[in-house]
Amino acid sequence: MNPASADPAAVVQAQLDAYNAHDVEALLAAYAEDAQQFEHPARLLATGSDQLRARYTARFQDPRLRAVLVKRMVAGSVVVDQEEMTCTFPEGPGRLGLIAIYEVREGRIAQAWFIFGTKTLEPKS
């Protein structure tokens, strides 16, 4: 994707596709070198490519990890996604609803904030 011509929704979709493919390099290509991620409003989760790489390399070890887009809104350079994530929690497999807010600058995600919803565990068989 050419960053100069990429619209914010396309950049965010590219990172979501990379996330679901567990492709760290493609995911990092969607983020600025000095990007920051926060648990909304201000708890820093990762800053810069090295921390993002470590964060996602660890997360991608979970073969169940996947995010499904429920709804997307775009306002200028800001993209807000409502997602449902499937993963394996320490207590077992389940789902987590979340809101992701991405600020895109110069064709790459500069900052992202995550609001985590309710965790739902799958019934034990």
C-alpha cells in the first residue's frame, strides 16, 4: 500500500487483515515507527516498533486470536472500530468486545486507543 495515497480506513483495514493473519511484519507496516498504543484513556501499552513487535509476537502465539469487525466509523484521520475478539484467556477460550480508535497520519497509524468490554468465556464441555 502506498502510504501517501492510503486513506485512513484502508490503513486500519490493512492492519486488521495482518492481525488476523498473525503477520507481524505486515501489521508493523501499518504503524508509524514511533506509534503508541494505549488502553483508553492513557495507560500506555506499547510505544515504537520494537515494543509493538514484542507485543504482537507474543499475542500471535495464540492460534485462536482473531478480531471480527462489527462496525467502522471514519471521521477525517480517525477511524473507530467496534470489534469482537476471540482468543484464549488464562481462564480458557472466549470472546472480548472492544472499541479501537486509530489516528492515522501520513498513511500510517500514529496512535491507537483500546476500550475493552466484557469478557465472555466459552462454556466448558
